[in-house]
Amino acid sequence: PTADLVENNRQIELAHTRTMEELRGAQLLQLSILPTHFPSPENYDLYARTIPAREVGGDFYDYFLLGDDRVGLVMADVSGKGVPAAFFMAVCRTLFQALAQVHTSPGQVLSLANNAICMENPLELFVTVFYGTLDCRTGAFVYATGGQTPPLRIEQNGSRENLETTHDMALGVLEEQDFTELKIQLEPGDTLILYTDGVTEAFNPNNEEYGEERLMAAVSGRAATSSRQLIESLIDEVHRFAAGADASDDLTCLVLRFIETQNDYPALTMQMSMRLRNELSEIPRLMEALDPFAKAQGFSDEELFNLNLCLDELLTNTINYGYDDQENHEINVTLDISGELMTLALEDDAAPFNPLEKSTVPDLEVNLEDRVIGGLGIYLVRTFMDDIRYSRIEGHNRIELEKRLHSKGL
């Protein structure tokens, strides 16, 4: 009996491990279908990010180009949790994209999407959604909502307000629903913040809700902040407030900043972002994705080689020595190219470790096997980069590297 119990427990543990591995794979697959490359034309600045509360979630964002002059934005939240919500989310995203390419009216897109969802919805799930289109030439923004919180608008003068809501119901509840359209005029410097209730309904250990007032305060004075910086600062603010409490819902944000054509704010040339598992096999996958992106930005072979070398050194050190368990962890890598300035950020939840504390120059004459782990890697990174910074925020290590490109090789 004792041996049978041990074997049963072993089989249960193996089944649990397989399930968690499959869920982790589903999470990475789900996150991979959301946009991570954001356009940066001269007249708008766009960035988005989602953080699932569980392995897989129901929130999603999207953008798509509609001809040369318009861009469509989606923020949505699927009812339910787990794998069913994740699959439903993928279906809805594909549906919105297909309809938006054919129909110019946001209200019509939501109406047709609602009918399609109602017809094929065996689990009777529903989705709240905000969909809007921006005319990049004029700043005219037309939108419709289906049960989703309307975006927050920050005007260049600093005033803040939520867009008017239409009070239309979520998609997937009743067929043949009409969705009201509203229109606003964005002025140069205006910013729209699209978000799901995972932001305002985050709770701290005292069971206090983050709420809209704190959101308003967090974005105060950020009218001239880039979309990426605004989102990262807002997420950091929510995490500080939550103070380690379990997330009650997925946290998703999309920020659009309308920019005057003469560029009152320098637009990002391009951005690349990837989420990696804490496995060495993930590094070649990153390099494979980085190669065409960097070459498209004009990197020379030498610049790309040295950038890959820096990434390999930092990621290998984190993966090999940063974790003391066998769990799956996530490492976020973001590369920004703004004019001649390259900014590279790596963020992980590994054990606290500041690589900059290894400030001494390694003895390059010593045999490789006798060198101190990490010293040579940081020396190379310092050699190739103009600046390197480390911070520890809310249980995460963050390393930021900067390099001025095209003046000399990396």
C-alpha cells in the first residue's frame, strides 16, 4: 500500500507538471499572437502591453493599419478565465481584424462581429470591446464600445477625462444589436490610454482597490511622455500599489499619442519586444527574430554581432545563475531604436543581482576556466555600450543599456 501511494503521488505530480508545462506553452503562444512591433510614423506614437493574471488570459489589444491614412485600435476583455477564454480571445481578435479591413465604420464592425460571435458561441462567453479608428492626417478619432471602459484622454495642456461612453452591451449576448458611434478631435500632443479593468481593479494586501482616481493621479503631468514610457510607469505604479498581492484580473494597456507632423515629440523609429522562457534554448530564438529587425534598422554586421554578444552574455548569466527552482520564469527583452539612440532593456524575476557591482576589469591573460563568472561578460557589455543601468523594482531585476549608433560601431 505504501509503495502504491508513493507511485500514485508520483503520477499526480507528473500530471501536474505536464499540465503546467502545457499551460506555459499556451501562454507563450497566446502572447506571441499579440503585436509586439509597433509602427512609429511621424504623426502618432503607439505602444501596448498585457500581463495575464494566470497562465493564460482573456484580455487582448490590437492595432491594424487601414490603408495609408488610418489606424484601428482594439481593447477587449473576454469573460471567464483560463484556456476557454484564451481560445475565444484568439477567435475574436481574428474576427475584428477581418471585419475592420472591409468596413470603415467602428459601429458596423462591432455589430457584425457581435452577430458572428452569437452564432458560434457554444460556451456562451462574451467580450467587452472598445474599437476606434484614427485619421492620421486630421486627428479625427471615431469609436464605438461594447461594454468596455472608455479610454482616458490626456490633453496637451494636462487636462484628463474619460471619453464619453455609449452604454452599448458586450458582444456575444444578443444578436442584431446596433452600436453607437462617437467622434472626437485629437489635437497634437493629445494621448489616449486604453485599458481593461485589471488596472483599476487591482487590489493591495489591505483589499483596497487601485481605482480611477489613482489612475488619474498616475498619469498626471505626463502629456509629453512617450507611449512606452507612460505604460511602463503606469504598470510599475500598479505593481507598487498591489505590493505583491495576487492579481485579480489581467492587466492590459494600449497608449496612442497623436503627434504634430513637424514632430513636437521625437517619434520612436521602431521597437521590438520579446518574452523568453528561462531556458538557454530561447536565446537562439531571440537572435533569429532580432536579425531581420536590426538589419532593417541599418545595423552593420559588426553592430549586430556585438549586440548579440551582449545579449548572450547577460541572458546566459541570468538563466544559469538567477533561479534556484525548477519553475518556469519569464524574461522580457525590449529594443528601442530612436534616431541614432539604441536602448535595450532586460527584465526578469530572478534573484536580486546587480551585475554592475563587478566593476573591476578582468585579467584577460588568465585561462578561461580560471576567470570569475560574470566578470568578462559585464566587461564586454561596458565596452560595447555607452551606458548601462541596473534597478530592482517590485521583485524584478531591470538592466538598461544605451548606445549611440552610426557614429562608431558597437
